[in-house]
Amino acid sequence: MSKVVSKIRAVQHDEDKVYAFLSDFRNLDELVPADKIRNWESSEDKCRFDIPGFGSLGMQVVEKEPYKLVKLANTGSASFSFTLWIQIKQVNPADSRVRLTARAEMNAMMKAMVQKHLQKGLDAMVDKLAEYLNSRSDI
């Protein structure tokens, strides 16, 4: 089991608004990097996409704890199983923190190859997410 935790980023919204946005995959359409992700499809609780050179991947919401947590798990034929936790904590009005945690089942060789990329990817995702949410007043 490999665990990777992103840095924590501040979001200038209350936790209920951040949770409502993050708990629906359809809200993430604008955040999908077109240069890295192809064929993005989403519904409220599921998404599917292709990563060039890697293959198709799907995720679904498997647990929600209002205003605190959205837990996702992979679906489909990925070569390893993983879960992703999106954690939200409000520290003041209109001041929340977001962190991503990924756990993946993979062998030692795969872990050595992807651990650094997973860390970089999670940090980039939380940065992009915070930047996007902080630029929006309508969420």
C-alpha cells in the first residue's frame, strides 16, 4: 500500500460551498487539463477519462461526509486499485483548507516508478483546485 498526501491549500469559501462543488464530478469539467486528460465524461458521482500513454481510468464517489470528506475509488481496468480522499476543513468563515490523500495498491517496482509522479500530481491538483475556487465568487 502506497500513501501520498498533498500539501494543504487555503480556499476562500465556507466548507459547505467547497464540499458542494467537490462532491459533484460535473463541476470539475473546467479543471480537467486537456493536454493530459482526454475523453473526459462525468456525472454527479462518476467520471471516466483517458490518460495518453497510460489508458482509460474511471472514478466514482464511494463515501461522502457532508462538508468534510469526499472519498473516491477507481473503477474499470486500471492495473492497480486506488482511493482518493478530498478533505475539507473550515478554519474561519470563508476560509477553508483542502488536502488530497491517495492510497494505491501496487507492487514495489510500480511504487518506485510512480510515487514521485503521484506526489507531484496531487500537489498540482490541489494547487489548481484552490486557484480555481479562489477565483470564483459563485460557488
